[in-house]
Amino acid sequence: MRFSFITVILAALTLGFASCNEGGNTAVESKPITGSDKATPAMPAVNAKPQAFDPAKDAAQAPAGPTTSMVFDTYEHDFGTLDEGDAVTHVFSFTNTGSEPLLLEKCKGSCGCTVPQCPKTPIAPGAQGEIEVKFNSKGKKNNQTKTVTINANTDPAQTILKIKAFVNPAETK
């Protein structure tokens, strides 16, 4: 009995290892490293220029029903320099520029420190609305960049707002 159990385990392991290399080549080519072949660490450059913020980047597919469009006065807000523990608020204003009522289905901050408040009622075509975003810098320090993702009946379905701040660390005692 014990012999057959061990045989079954060994067979399963053999099949498992054999399937890991299915269609693959196990030969490894070795070549000397020259100055131009050296791998560089995958770290961002410290003095790299920041890329322009594109609210349509990584946009979701348009919803199935009627769609509209919205335009924000600004898609990004910089709170400047804050002290750790400060809580600040910014209101993003937008206009429904489409021909259908605008339905904000979901507004979500990138973390618990960023809390958006979105209108729950439809925004009529041509009407304006506001999204209030609260940022709490408790436990944060140095450069902070947070996003608010808005899902609506727009094309593209997602709009991304961005807030940023520099948070002076609290003095430790």
C-alpha cells in the first residue's frame, strides 16, 4: 500500500515537471557581458521631466446605453505645500456638454486619504455640476499624487481627475 502511494506521488511530480517545460527549450546560451550589454536597473530617473497628464489615458469602454460628454474646468489640482495631518478640499467643476442626462455612476479615490463626493442626481444637458475631493495628509509625506476615477455614461466611460501636494513630514519626538 505504501509503495503504491509513493509511486503515485512520484508519477504526479514527474508529469508536473514535464508539463512545465512543454514546447520550451532548456538550453541556456551563455555569452560574456560587455559594456553595452550590461543590464540597467529598472528605476525611474530622479531628474526626469514629469509627463503631461492625459485624462483620457487608459479610458474604459463606453457604456451600452445613450452616452453624453462632460468637460471639466480643470482635470488637475495642486494643493501646494501642506503639513502632515492637514485635510484640504478642492471642488472640480464640470459641464454636461452632451445631449443626454449625465449619470455619474461611480466616483472613487485612489486611496482612503482621497475621498470624492459626486452628485447622485442626473446632470441635464448644458448644466453644470461639482465634484468635491477631500485629501487628508495624515500619515503622508513628501510628494503625493492621487487620482479620482469617475465612471459615467460618457465616451470614454472613465474620467480621471488628479490632485497633488507636497506634504512636510510631522516632527517626530
